[in-house]
Amino acid sequence: MDNKLKVRQVLMVEDTASVAALYKSYLNPLGLDVKIVGTGAEALAAMKDSVPELVLLDLRLPDMTGMTVLEQVRKQHPKLPVVIMTAHGSIDVAVEAMRFGAKDFLIKPCEADRLRITVNNALKNDKNDNTAMSVTQGAQYQGFIGTSLPMQAVYRVIESAASSKATVFITGESGTGKEVCAEAVHAASPRANNAFVALNCAAIPKELIESELFGHVKGAFTGALTERQGAVELANKGTLFLDELCEMDLELQSKLLRFIQTGTFQKVGSSITSSVDVRFVCATNRNPWEEVKQGRFREDLYYRLHVIPISLPPLRDRSDDVLEIAHALLGHISVEEGKRFSRFSPEVIERFRQHSWPGNVRELQNVIRNIVVLNDGEEVLIQMLPFSLKQVSGVEIASVNPVSTSSLPEPGTVIHALDSLSVVSPSQIEPLWKVEKRTIQSAIAACDGNIPRAAGLLEVSPSTIYRKLQAWQEAESSQREKE
């Protein structure tokens, strides 16, 4: 009888009382016993008295960081599920938290349904459910392929942002899938049954882009033989995707700002004002704030559009996603071209892992199509790779004459390259991975364990360091098992 009446206990660590009360009300339909505390110290003390079945943990607390609380919880209760709650600007930290044992994360402010779904998933007792986040039970999500943690974070932001009308601003290198991301936001939104209109601001001549955006009336300019609807009108009740937004002329930026503020516009050559209901998604492969500082992008427009940022990780930071994407592309393109390819040789897989993929997914797609079109067989062999992948990589070249760095300067000092390289004997040469590992560990130590700061000093992405740390840890574990 007691077991049937047992109420599942949840500890919510949230220092803003109004937010905590709202989220607790969201969870009332689940019949949970939700206890609220406002500091990390109170949370740790509460768990000494009674261990809950789930912890909802805010990353920003008045007395300590959520990461510190998570670390203590993991030491004392290794299997206790913890769901991180974070604002949009702290997604990198949330991904770091998942690497260190968090079950999932929520982006604040979150809606009732999303909170309830996340809590239900975290409380599941299914031992076979090893998926860190509920949004990707398989390897595909809304046109994306891959289950790496950086992409899991992207999927979660898309889910959280989709139901809102708030503008999404996508950044990322060329070929990372910014339009795929925009389409995913649209497909997951209530506007999914209406139009998705994409406008590439870099592909349209300066003198025509206003007409493409707002439309024109007959006779508005030479060649305007008929009246034409613009992208904003075509996207009414749907989503307007402005790709390469930072390429837009400053004068048109002011008109776009006015349209965003009022929801009204005038066609080129017309004095009639029209209104539409449009959800904006923007993208650029540049740093938008740097464009503002350089005077190429309006600051007021930046703040209007940069509401929910999504940063797409480059392919080199996405772990084994490259292999999942490569296999999916191989199957699709082989069918399309009427070929028999179904797998990659181990040598090709290793080369794919080593390659830095500067062109990201677009480059990988071109490589696979090149292979399929120019060759035949069931297995992709190393000799079938295009010349760009047959070349010796920079990593392999560097390993011939590595630079040994035994220590790093204090945090805040500028790190300079060595002025000269001393001649060494072959016996003094170290494997590059050892030099790299020592340099990264020294940087983390110099920054008191702050990995994002260490990544900044080393001029790499934090996700690159996390990936390497995880790989070294797995290698050491494997070596211990062998011994």
C-alpha cells in the first residue's frame, strides 16, 4: 500500500522565487513532490536529509555555480538524474554539464509542456534508455544527421524556440547547414503548414534586393512589367529566412528595421502600406557583432534580430557525426546515381576522421558525390578519394617536427609563437598527440580549470577540447582494461 501511495520527489534549485513557483505549477499535473531551494548550499544540505529522484538545477546561483553543485552531486549520488536549467546564452556550459553527467538540459524560459516532457523522460527507469536528450531517439532530427552533444544542444534550442515568434539568428561556417536549421525551426513551429520563404541577401544585386524583399508595382522601374509580390508577402503567416543577412546594404537595413518594428511595408513604387504576419529567421557566416563594430551592420537591427542565437558547430567539432552523415549520403547518392556503394573501407573511415573538413557538410557531400560518380563497387576504397583527401594533412606534417611546450604563461597574457625552431634529433621527437595533450592540460591548469577560457587562449573551440579530453579518457580506460 505504501509503495502505491509513494510520491516521487523532485528538488528544484532556482534562486528566482517567481520562476520557481511558475515551474512548480507546470509540474502539478504530474503529481510530484517538488521542493524548492534558492542556493547551492541549500541544495546540498537538502540532499543530505533526503535524496530526491530528480534534481532541476539552475546554472546561475547566488553562492556557487550550478557546475559546482553538479560535481558534488555526482560524487555523492552518481546515478541521480540532474536536469540543467539555463538561459540561451549559456548553451556551451549546458553541453559541458552534460559531458560531466547531467541527464538533460532545459533552455529558460521554458514552456509547461517542454518542462513536463523533460521531467518525465528524466524520471524514466528504463535502463536501456541511454539517450541523453529526448529530442533525438535516432540519428536524424528535422533534416539534420548526428547525435554529438553540440548538435543535441542545437536540436534543443530549435525545439524551445520553434513555438515562439521570436527571431532566431543562426551563425556558423559555410556548409554547416544554416538553411537546414532555419527549415527545422519552421517545421517544428505552429507555422509549419504555411510558407517557408528563403532569401539569400548575398545572391541578389543591391539594386534589386528591395524589390525581392518587399515586391514592386507595375512600372516602378525599368523592367517592372507587372506587379510582383515580395518575400515578406509570400511568407505571410509563415517564416521568412534571410540568409547572409550581413551582406544587406545599410539603407535597406533601415527599411527592414522599420518593417520589423511595425509589421508594415510598402512595395517599391507604391504609396500603399500593407501589413503581414511573418516570423524571421536570419543567418550569416560572419560574426554579426564584429560587423556592427565595423559599421557594416546596424546596431539597432542587430538587437532586434539577435533574440535567440543558434551557433552551428563545424563538422570537425562533431565527433563521429561525420561518419553518420557520410553513410547517409553514400546510400542516398548511390541510389540517385544507380551505383552499388554501401560501405567505406577502414582506411577511408580513418581519413574521414583525420580530415578537418573546412567546407563542412557541403564539402563532405561533394566528396561523396565525386566518389560515387567516378567509381563503381560496393566498398569505397582509399584510392577512390578525391585529391584533396589524398593529400597529407596538416596534422601529419606537424607530427614530423612538433613544437614542444612545457608550460603556458599566466592567464591574461598573450601567447606568442616560438620565434625559431631548434634542430632536434629523431630520438627527441615526440608524437604530436602527446605535445597537444600536455599543452591543453597546461592551459586548463593555468586557467584554474576554466575550459572555455583555456580554449580562448589556445584559439580553438571549447567543444574541440571537450572532445579531445573525452577521447584521451576513453583511451586510458581501454588501456587499463587491457592491463
